[in-house]
Amino acid sequence: MGWQDARCLTLNNGVELPRIGLGTFKSAGPEVGTSVKAALHQGIRHIDTASIYKNQELIATALKESGLLRSEVFITSKVSPYEQGREKARKACIDILTKLDTDYVDLVLVHWPGASKTPPDSHLNSQLRTETWQVLEEFYRQGKFRAIGVSNYEERHLHELLSRAQVPPAVNQVEVHPRRTCRALRAACSRAGIAVVAYASLGCGQLLGQPTVTCIASELGVSPAQVLLRWGLQEGCAVIPKSVSPQRIQQFSEAALLGGGGELS
């Protein structure tokens, strides 16, 4: 099977994660509903949010107004660095379910390996992220989270987690693009059965004007954004491009990214 053939990544617990999603970082106000509805109209069935984005309630409203069944849309959310530790994480998980107005969330991640206002070299970070993971495991066992994972974890964080976890992480969401390939980290994830979801696939916009990218885009008859997203998909990652423009979101559809056009070299 080629990289263009599968709509989903099968996670280590059998859950199917759509390879193309909509990121909602910094989306706020009416643009949240507009972008989510535009993505769903284009057939995108994965919406990525987080407690720290403060837009989960707006996403919930847009999903209900879309007319789609809850089971038709994959939702990812995240517990923030401000919510690390057993009690804070438990409240955060309840809040995620409440604000998204759903009985379950498809994937919930620990957003960052460090806790807010805790020095990076403090051993407290290890304790708090372990407690946070244990809370996610509880919600997973209860069926409230279909899959659990992490974000921005480096290899050392993964090794620590795998040595302590009863439920191994299904996903590591990290920044991946041609300037930040993270090949060693992705290889470690692969060995551990952890899927990689790439964010900032466009290099925060800085790669769109790069001559190599624009040249390939011209040769293939696609946009620079599509070149960069196809690169991530071809590398085996899921991608979650962010936009509030319906016209740009149209470029992120499965038909646009998985519908042929050749392999990047």
C-alpha cells in the first residue's frame, strides 16, 4: 500500500486516526465555526484542539451545527502544562469532555512534558507528567478517551513514559517539516508503536517561499502548502494544517492531498 492509499493511521490500540486534520491553534471567535465547518465540508474528519486554545466550546457548537454524527468526526484535545499533576489533570479531563459537550474524546494528549512555572531541570516535572499520564489512563479505561498520547515529547521523555505506563502512548504530536525532520525521534516512535502527528508542517509559513518548495509546486501543479503537507504524509505522519480561510482549507482536503500527483523526491 502506497502513502496515498490509506485515509487513516491505525493506532496501537486499533483506533483509526484520520491522516488529515484541521489544527485550531490561535483560532478564536466566529472564525472557529467557519473553519471547522469548512473543513468538514471538504471531508476532513479530524479536528485538533487543546484546553489552552480556549476554543473547545466553539468547536462543539460547530460540530453540532454540521449535522454530522459524533462518531463521524475524530476529535483530539490536550491537557496543558498548567494542568499537570493528578488533581489538576483530572479536572482538566472533565473540563475537556464538558466543553466539547461529548461523552468521549477520540484522542487526548499531554500537551508538553514540562509543567508550567516549574524549572526545566526540576525533578518535579517527571513526577507531574507521570501523574498526568496516570489520570489519562483512568479516563481511557473508563472509555471516555478512545486513545491517549503525548505532544512535544523527546526520546528521553518517551523512554521514561514507556517504563512507567500501563497503557502505552498511541501518538506523539510534534513539529515536523523538511527543516525539522526529527528522524531519530520518529524512528524511536516507530519502534515503540507510536504514531506521529506533525504540526507546523509549513514551518510556521516560513517554508512556503523557499525555492525548492516553489519549484516542486510548479512542477506538480499544486500549491507550496500542498507540497509541504504531502511531504509529511509521505513520511508516514498525520498532518493537522491550521487555517481559518475556507479557500485555503480546500487545499487540505483528502482529494487534494491524497488524490494523486506523484511522489516527492
